[in-house]
Amino acid sequence: MATDAASKRSRNGAPDSLGTGVETARPLDPADWAQFRELSHRALDEAIDRLATIETRPVWQPMPPEIRNSFESPMPRSERAFGEVLDEYRARIEPYATGNAHPLFMGWVHGAGTPVGMVAEMLAAGLNANCGGRDHVGLEVERQIARWAAELFGLPPDASGIFVTGTSMANFLGLLVARNAALGDSVRAEGLRAAPAQLVAYASEQAHGCISQALELAGIGSRHLRLVPVDAAGAIRLDRLDAAIAADRRAGLRPFLLVGTAGTVNTGAVDDLERLAGIAVRHQLWFHVDGAFGALAALSPRLRSRLAGIEHADSIAFDFHKWAHVPYDAGFLLVRDPDAHKRTFANPAAYLARAPEGLAAGETWPCDLGPDLSRGFRALKVWFTFQTFGADHIGAAIEHCCAVAQHLERRLRGSALFELAAPVGLNIVCWRVHGAADDGIHQAIAMELQKQGIAVPSLTTLDGRPALRAAIVNHRTDKRHIDAFVEAMSALAERKLRKSHLSA
């Protein structure tokens, strides 16, 4: 018996409460807190050093085959020293990240992050708060961010907001609120087959692909999204929009949603939100603004006028992790009518019941405003960012990005090698190699610059032809970086052109 009792004790002497003969696991806290503290401080110092010296590093570098293959190993079953795992991170993960912290990462609209945001993310992980509901400070911080967003865009102070992964999800949730507003709350139970007519939505042909996907996910179908042509500046054509709405009404369909874009993904164009708002009122449409990055131009007094009319939106989707440089992920949906928002998602499940006091107190929880019950404390890193830098500083950084984009535009206009492929609206510049006989040269230039770690531009298609693209989003990017980029790209383009002419 004594032997049996001894066998039912764990390594730390705790009895096996399950009576299975299996040792009770010790806690997952460090056995040696002092050693853990030392290793953790070193890791934080290295992360800070990496940001402080980011310009000296390659923008991006490809993973060698042996590194890529190393991630095919099976799940580890045994413990390893924390220091060993940190060493593996340094060797196999840290060198091969996306690279969007670097000033010459310009390929896609990725925020660059800040050291402040990095520390805030660490603090949020330490609290490990589930912000799906209950009565705790995480929800108050999120509500404060919603009030700040309403103040920024000119919506009523009681507008409701919720953090999500990104604008793709925010657009989807905004569409669901619009669907409920059009068909009534019964659509949640009855589905779309009970609708009296087919719903139809409208956006420009330059709208992000997530709008089409949102209609698919909502069961409405992407075939019922009207992609309206754009003008020379890349903004939706209002005459064609009016005609499309009128045609659908004559056909017995139900127009319900108009999506305005504040910063198209290809060229950064902004729709005429003021006039779109008027069209939405006239046709009784829900007016949603996809402002993934461009909406935050409202932080700049000089750029705010570009967004005139956004204050009339019924809902706005945008990302704090883009032009506000909050660490990923921090998307946000803001809804003018808090009751319409809540009616779309609130769930009467018993395990979500509220109490007059205690941790279950509160009238509206984030799980009433979206589908997630388990949610991280995304609001904390946004709170830290705005409290530390202030909205004016962030707005000035946004203005700076646009000024740097204009500098790139001037450099390209002054070059005999390149020609602009689209007007520069905010911070996105698109161009082509002048007189290139083979459009493949653009892909070759982009890939070579990326592989050499010099810079990361991207490719897009405009007017049916490939073009190089730079999205100036990084608060670290300056004119000197652009000058170095243009020089390196010019040398590479000249070599490619010579090679093309020799082989012709």
C-alpha cells in the first residue's frame, strides 16, 4: 500500500488526485524565476535592438531549404530548456519575417509597428484577459477606443465598435448588420430564402476582394455585387452607380448596401463619400465605408477633407495595424446605430446571462457585437499607441508617408526609364518601365529587389497590364530611402533592358 501511495505522487510531491497512477503535472510556471527573468530580459533587449538597427538588415530574405524543411518535424512531446527554444527562434524564425518594419518594405499596405506597441502586446499577453465579455477593464478600454473612433470620424458618441482581426472581417460583420437592417432580425433564424426579394450590393470595381467574399460568406452571393466602373482618378462613377441601382429596382431586386472605398488597394483612390452618402439616403441603402488604411487619414487635418462624407456612414471598417502602426492584429468595425449592431449578433445563451453585480455584470459585452466569444485584449496596444504618441503625431506620420509618395512620384517623372501608371492619390505609387517590350520585366525587377533584400515593391495590374507598386505606409520611410530605392531599381532595370535588347 505504501508503495502504491508513493507511486501516486508527482515529482513535486503532490498526490495523484485522479487515482490513475499517472504523476500529476507540475504547473507551467518557471521552476527558476530568476533564470527566466534573465532570459526574458535578453529576448526583449534583442527585439528592441532589432528595431533600432532595422535599416542595417535586409528588408526580406528567402528561407533556405533546410530552414523551411525544419518546420516539418513532428510535435514535440518532451520538455526543452526555454533558452534553447529562444536560440532556435533566433536562428530559424526571426531572420525570415515579412520585413514590414523596414523602411523599404513598400509592397503591401502593412503597418510598421512601434517599440511601444511591442511592449503593449507583451503586457496584454501577461494579463491574458478574455475580452469576449464579463465586467473587467479590458471592455472599458475597448469602449473608449470606440468613442475615440466615433469622435475621429464624426459619428454619434454612442456608436458601437468592436475589434476584429482586420478590415476583411470588419467588412463582413458590417455587411451582416446591413443585411439585418434590410430584412429584419428574423433573417437570423429564417435565412435568406424567406426574403421577399434578392439583395443586391454596390461597390467600385476597385473595391477590395473581401467585399465580394463577404457577400459569399453571408449567403447572398458574389454575383449580386455590382462592381461599378471608376473614373480616371480611380473613384467610383456616380452616374453608373445610379443607373445600376435603378436597373436592379426595375428588375424587382432589393438594393440594400452601398460600399464606399477610402483608399483603394491598387492606387489609394478615395471615392466621393459625400455624394455616395446622398445616393445611399435617396435609395435607402446602408452606407458602409471600407477604410482599411485610408480612413485613418482623418487623423491629419490636411488630409481630412479627402474623407468628407465619412461622417454620414452607417458603418466604417478600418485597421489600427496599418497607418496607426499598432502591432497585428487590430481591425475595427464602427457602427452608427448601436441597437442595430447588437441585434445582429447578441445571443441569449444561458452561459452568457448577465448579473446585476460581480464579474457577470454589464449590459452589452463584445460578444453581443460580433461572433467571437474568445477574444484577446487588442484594445490595449491601441490605447498605449494613442496615449503615448497622441493622435496629432500619428496624423503627422501619415502626412509624411504621403509626402514621401509624392517624392517617389517626382523621381519617377524625372526618370527616362519609368512612367507612372496611375495618379497618386494618397500614398500608393504605381509605375512601369518605359518602353519595355516585355511586361515580364516588372516581375523580374520586383523579385530581384526582394531576393537581394534591397527593397520590397509589389506587382499589380492596371488597365490589363502589369505595373510595379509601392505603398508608402511606414513611419520610418524617408526621402533618402526612396532615393536609394530608385537608384537600385534604375540600375536593375537598365541591366534587364540591355539583356532584353541583346536577346531580341
